[in-house]
Amino acid sequence: MTNTAQSTSQELFDHLDQKQINYNKTEIQTYLDQSRAHPAPSLLIAILSAIGVLFATAMILSTLMVAGILNVNEGMSFLICGGLSLGLAIFLSMTSKKSDHPSSLSQQIILAATAVGKILLCYWVATLVSFKSDQIFWALTGTMVLLTALTYFTINNSIDKFFSCLTTLVFLFASLVYKPQNPYLSELAYGPLYGALLALALWLLLSNTIKATWQPLAFSLLVFTCILLPLWPEMSIGLHNLTSKLTSYIVKLCLGASFLITAYRVAKDQAKLSPDLIILTLALTIILALYGPQNILAALIILILGYYKYNRSLLVLGILSFIYFLISYYFQLNITLLEKSGLLLINGIALLVVWAYLHFFKTQQGESQ
Amino acid sequence: MSQASKPITPNLIEQLYHHELINEETRRASQSFLQGPRQWKLWIERLFLGLSTALILASIMFFFAYNWEDLGKWLQFALVEAAILICLIASLFPFKAKLINQTLMLAASFLVGVLLALIGQTYQTGANAWQLFAVWAVVILPWICLSKFAAHWALWLTVANLGLHFWMEQTLQLTRHETLAIPTAHALLNGTALACLLYARKIFSWLQGPWTLRILCLAFIINLCILSIQCIFHPHLFTSWPLLVALSTIAAQALLFYLSRLKWQDFITHALLIISLAIQLETALLKLLTSYSQGETATLFIGSIITIVIFTALISYLKTTHHKMGEGQ
């Protein structure tokens, strides 16, 4: 029997009993009762919490700058605000009770603060590689904001996991986009490394296994150190000022070490992962990462993850952003309107053929069976 | 309602799995029970149909925007008209899924706009943009009534809003002090549409989806918010009929508050209204602050405190309301 989202827990228990599946009814019932006492936050509340933290940190920083207490540039202000937000999140996660329900207020503030921190750090990283081009800056930040939204809604309160994945993805996108212009990043030979690390990051995103212990905190600090390293030794915000080979080696070493630790922890619980979907997602992602525009890729990841996580909010976010980025991609393509028209028509017909196959052929097959 | 018979969602199953209260087998069995393959197939089909229609219509629009002279004006007209006819005739075919007929009618309505633009482009009629939208809205109205498709009505309302906007902008030649008239007209149009929808929902089942109400409410709330902000920034407009507009805005928002919170019990609509009210409050307070401030630092400092307080109050109110609405359902 296929049911709608409005099925009751009793119906579900009956279905599981009928299928002779083992489960602990009392534990599940207790958790469900708690969930009803703390209903999961609406998408709107979560977004508003994030905007609230963002406004607050930005306005406090502006006050300090106008008062002459602080004198920093745009990139550094992103870094300070992001650091403050993440600091708040880490402080709260250390002081809050472990038994707190994921929907409790403290847990939601942690989520909001980490989301804001991640967005700001991504902006900061974007400013590092965009000192020559505004377009790159916006392309990167658009992607990063989407990815941050994705991380925010997918995982239940795990600061380290997404922080690490996201910052890595930022680095990878940044390096890919900026590689031709930036001798420092091209020196790292990110090209082939990109696909492999992106796959690993996605693997982490898809897993449900990483728990909040001291290890993730250390891991977060390690990745954070990796981001801070480009500032050393000249304390300059621009990567173009860096020539030291030592810095390059340290960055490689830290990134490598941090991923090894995470990979080990994920590998311990491999059984929980769904291999077929992960393989499909990774294949699609890598193909698109290498040949497609990054914004569309980010939207597609959200769409696939929304499907995987059975999360309607993610699905809506994925569809809307996919359509938006697809339109803006075609709009910005440097070809004539006639060529654009042809390209759109081909894509439209291709999708229509897939739809017709699913609708007519598959329905007939189902009926004949 | 007993605890065990309360609704359960796929997201709750994911949470149970995350907290290791169920294993992979139970998770899969539960998810397939709650959202089986048939639901997903339906969803993917709808997504593909929608995307492919949008891409093909966009390609037709780009094709005529290119204004390919070699094609000749008769062939251009013949192509668009043929496309409209094909869509209309095909929409009469008894497909199993009604959505196909409705999508074809929607495509035909969109193509009418392309045809009108083509007429304007070919004959250089000198007509204003509002005339195109007005004719478009009138011509497609009969199909829209027949299609029984909420998305089709959304297209019509967008065209009507655009027509109204361009008409006021291009023909009325409003002075700076009369600009309040444009958001007022939009608020009136969308408010009337909302009232019609509320009445029609009782009769037509195809209008009962929550998103139809939410989209219209969003349009209405945005117009009311713009009106309020204009009133805050231009207090000198508070004479005669603008005063009436300001008072009506407050009354409309109060009515929406009552309906969304108590009558419809729709959290999304209620949250949108509350966000709009918070924006209006923040604007009013910041306007007051800049009028009486002693320096930039003090303004920013007090502004940050006001922002934090408003956002905290907003989130805390929404959380409480969400909780209460969840309990009530």
C-alpha cells in the first residue's frame, strides 16, 4: 500500500508489524511524543533565525568600525563576523545539555549561528579569490549560500561535519574558478584533486553517522586553521601576495589530514549508507562539476539530497534554485538569441521525451504487469 | 486524538534513524510506506513536464525575439498561430492525466502573449506596453475559466498586474506625490482576487490547495507592506485620501492577522504577515532614530539593538505560534 504523508504512527506500526520488522515501539513512541512537544522548526523560522544572527553581528561590527575601534577591510569583516557566529555556536553547543531535543531553542540557535558563520566564511574565502573580478565573487557566493542552506537543513546539529565539507567545497570551487589567474592555487594542482575531494565531501554530506564529540571540534579547528593559513606569513588578505612554498605544503598537509580523519570516521559506519544512490549522485555531480556551471550543480545537489532525505523544503529550494540558475545561465550565455532558442528547445524536447517515457511507457508496463 | 494516531512524516523517520532508534531496514520500510515509489514517480513526472514546457516556451520566445528577417512575417505569424492551435486542439484530447490538458492550455495562453508581441514588433503599432498586457488578459480569460487550473489563474493575475502597473505609469503620468496610487491599485486588485478566491474555494475543489491562498496572500501582503513603508517615509502624504489608504492598510493587515491565525490556521501565511509587520516596525523605528540621532555611532548602536530585539521577538513569537498551531491540528 502506498500512503500519503498524513499517515498516523499507529498505521505505520501496523504496517511494520505486518512486514515482521523488528523495532522498539516504546522508544519510538517516546521520541515522537517529545517531537510533538517541540515541533520541528519551520523553514521560515530557521531562515529568520539565520538572518537575525547575521544582522546582529553585522551591525555590531559596523558600530565598532564607525566608532573607530576596529579598522578592517571587507574580507576581514566577513571573517570576524563569521568567527563570532561560529564561536557563539561552539560555546552554546558546549554548554547546552546533551539531552536537548534537536528542535529545542538552544539547538536551533546553534544551527542558525553555524549557518551564518558558514555563509560569512564562504564570503570571506570568495573575497580571497575575487580581488580582480566581481563576477567570480558573485558566482562563488551564490553557490556557497545555496550550499550553506543545504547543509543547514539537512543535518541535525553537527557543526563540524558541514563546516568542514562546506569550507572545503568553497576552496575547491574557488580554486577551480580562479586557477588560471592565480599562480598560488595552480601550484597546488587542484584540477584532478577537485573531483576526488568533492566526492568525499558529498559522501560526508550524505551520511548520518558523524557524532558530536571532541574529535569533530578538533577537526573543525584543523580546517579552520587551513583557511587561516593563507594569511600567514604576511598577514595579508590577498592570496596573490603568497609565494612561500612552506605555506602551500602546510595547507596540503592540513587538508589531507583532516579528510583522512573524517574518512576514517565515516568508514566505520559504512553500512548505514545507501551505496546505489551515492554512486549515482557522485557520478552526476562530478560530471557536472567538470563540465557544468557551478550554480546549477549546487541546485542539483540540493534537489537530489532533498529526494534522498525525504525533505520537502529542500526539494522546493532545489527546484526553485535549479530553475533560477538554469534561466540565468541561458540568459548570460554569450551566443545569439537564435542559438539560445535552439539550445533551449533541444533541452526541452529531451526532458519531454523522458517525461513521455515515464508517463506512457512505464504506466503501460505497470498495467500489463 | 490519541498520541499513536497522530500524523507521522518522512522527516520524523529520518530523525529516528539519525538518533539510532530505528535501523536501516525499518527506515526503508517506513519511508516506502509514507512516500512510496508511486508518489515519487508522480512528482518526477510533474517536474519534468513543468520544466520541459517552460524550456520549450522560453525557446519560442527567444526565437521570435531574435526577429529572424529571412523567415518572413507571414511564416512567423503562421508558426505562432499554428502553435496556439495545436496546443488548444491537443488540450481537447482526453488524456488520462488532466494535468497534460491543463499544461497545454497554459502554453496556449502564454503563446497568445508571444503573438501579441510579434504583432507589435512587425507592424510597429506604437501601442503602449499596458495595451499588450490588457488585450492578453482579456483574450485568454475564457480558456482560463475553462481550464480549472490554479497555475493558469496565477498567470492571468500576473498579466493583469503588469497591465495595471504599465497603465498607471504610462497614461496617468502621476506626480511624485501620487505614486501611492500604484501600490494601492495593486493591493486592491490582489485583495479582490483574494476575496474571490476565498469564496470560490468553497465551490471549486481545484482551488483548495494551500499554495493558491499563500501566493495570493503573499502578493497582497507585499503590496500592503510597500504602502505602509511609503506612508512611513512620506508622512506629508497623510492628508485626505492617502490617510484613508493608510487606515485601510492597517485594517487589512489586522483582518489578515485574524484570518491566518484563527480562521485558516495557516502558519506560512501568518508568518509572512508577521515578517511584513516586523519590517514595517523596523522601518518606522529606524526612521525615528535617524530623525533624532546625535551621531552615526549612536544610530548604528541603537539600530543594532532594535534589530536584535525585533528579530528575537519575531522568532520567539513564530516559534510559539508554530507550536500552538501544531498542537491545534
